[in-house]
Amino acid sequence: MGIKNRLILMNFLQFFIWGSWLISLSGYLINTLGFTGFQVGSIYATAGIASLFMPGLLGIVADRWFNAEKVLGVCHLIGAGLFFLASTITNYDLLYWIMLFYAMAYMPTIALNNSVAYYILEKQGHDVVKEFPPIRVWGTIGFIAAMWIVDLMGLKEGPGQFYLSASASLLLGLYAFFMPPCKPDNSQRSKSVVSALGLDAVVLFKNPKMAIFFVFSMLLGAALQITNTFGQPFLMDFKTDYATSFAVTHPGILMSISQISETLFILTIPFFMKRFGIKNVMIMSMVAWVLRFGLFGFGNPGSGFILLILSMIIYGMAFDFFNISGSLFVEMETTTKIRSSAQGLFMIMTNGIGTIIGGLVSGLVVDHFTIDGIKNWPGIWFAFAAYALVLAILFPIFFKYKHNPGKMKTGVAQ
């Protein structure tokens, strides 16, 4: 098998593992185990807690002492063991700690997966910028494939999704040890923990423009967590009135349209960034979040099914236009001295703090709109839509930025 195909398989498995449970786990926790919204939100928030420090710390380990592919493999083997154990647990307190330790093992592998691919491609003389995106897209395909398997095999309300994810983790954990060696770079030994955690870039908060950008990125990161956590339970709650509808029988397949849309909207980012600039692109993202939540509020598996489809499609703009475009903006606005740290800080604000806030607060909102075990889903989604609308109104008021098309070429910094 050629090296590109080996990297494709690695990326496919990396995100297949995540797709096996990220969207469907909440349905199992709520409908089968009877957890509250806050309990479910707190379990999902463990990914944010782990993202605050584990990618940076294990990045140091891979940079200084151990081959990156071996660190990747060990993390996945640990994750496999934890998920096999999680499949037997029905107690919230114990499951919370298992999921926290799992997040500490899995979340660093996203960056490690990229690092291994970059290292191998570069060492073998490939153009990383040209060759990596077609490889990475197989990760999204893996995520979607896992969602479909969980859905079609009827695993969405049971512990079988843990077995599926754990089996893929075990496979990738072993597979990683047979990847070409990615040796530590001795020149990185002087890199501090502060730098690895992205804290060198905290100085950017002295710049009002960047401080406001990071704060709103964090708040949008919270919005992302909401539909990851409660999208599928929402669809499954229609089983009383629409038991045979596609949205109820195959919620995972329906939700996967969001990921398909994401891959398509990525291709439009260079045009929108160059034509409209980061400020307008971020506003578009916020308006898209309003539509994402609002369409859920009005939609149903019957006459409102088209609204659910539109919500899935608009997700691509909502996510990509702040996450990918935001990363490009950070790349543009920072110097080479702190560029890596700035990207780390952006990830901490969105995938770390944003995920924690989104998980915990959204759980409280769901509980607030739950009476006698019955969830008022329109009220829940309209509350989230109002949140996104407030962001869309406040962002252009506080974020002072004048777009300069001359600073960009096909959507990237010069």
C-alpha cells in the first residue's frame, strides 16, 4: 500500500472513531439511561476540558522524546480500553470520569494525526499543502460512514456505539505503530510548556480587535456544541407522532447531511474571505447559526421535514465560516514568532472553553424547558437561535476591522 493510501486509512479511522459516538451518544444517555440535560452536557464538555491542555502536553512529548506515531498509537489503545469499559457503565458519576479520561486520550490525537501526516509527506518529498487536503477529506468521510453504520445497525440508543468506536480505536492504535517513524525534533527541546499550550499568544489580548475576535470565537464554539449534543435526541423525540418517518428511524443519516455540507462549504471559503473579509464572513456564520437553530424549532419529520434538511445544509456555513475562516484570520494577523501559539489559543477558545460553556449551559437550557420529562424542543431551539442572533447583532458593533483584499490571495495570508 502506497504512503498516501496508508495516510488515507489513518485519517479515515481517526474520525470514524469520533463519528461512532459524538452525535449518537446523547440519544443513548437521555433515552436509555435517563440522564438529565445538564448531565449529558457535562459529559460532552469533557472534550473541552481535555482540549485546554492535553494536545499541548502530548505535543511536547512527541516533539521532544517519543515518535509521534507511537504516541498516537498509545493514545488510541488507551481510548479503546476506556470505551470497552464505558459500554458496561450506566452510572452518571462513573461514566463522567471515564469520558473525561477518554477525552484526555482522544482529543490530542486530532493534532497528532495531522502531525504524523505532515511529517511523513514532507520526509517523502510531497507537497504538504497540495497533498494533505485530499487525504484529510477521508477523515470526514470516515466520520460520516461511522454515523451511517451506527444508524443502520441500530446502535444509536445502546452501548454498541462504544464497541464500534473502541474496535476502531484498537485497530488504529495497532496500525499507528506500523507507520513510518516520525522522530522527535531535538530543536524543539527548548520549547516551553507555555508555548505548547498556546499561551505565548495571550499577548494578543492586548489588541482590542484580537481580544474581541477570540471572545466571539469562543461564544460560537459554544454554539457548535449545542447541536452535537442535542440534535439527535431532538429528532428521536418525534417517535410518538412520526414513528415511521425517516428523521426518526434514521436520525444519524439525516444529521450526516451537516457533515456533507461542511465539506462543500470549505471549498467556498477562499472566495468569501477574499471578497467580503473576516468580519462579514463571521456575521454570515452567526446568521447561519440563527437559521440552524430556528429551522430546528419550526421543523418536524412531517410537513416540516424540508426545514430539517435546510438546517442540516446551513450547518456547513455556520461551522466553516467561523472555524476555518477564523483560523485563516489568526494566521493573517499574527507574526511568525507566535503564529503556532496563536493557533493553539484559537483552538483553546473554540474547542476548549467554548465546548465547556456550550455543553454545560445548553444542558441547563434543555432542563429548563423540560417539564415532567417532556422537552419543549421549539422553545429550546428558539432560545439557542436568540443567543446566536444576539451575537450577530453585537459582533459588528464591537469588532472593528476594515477588510483589505490586498492582504489575501485565494483566501490565505501573504
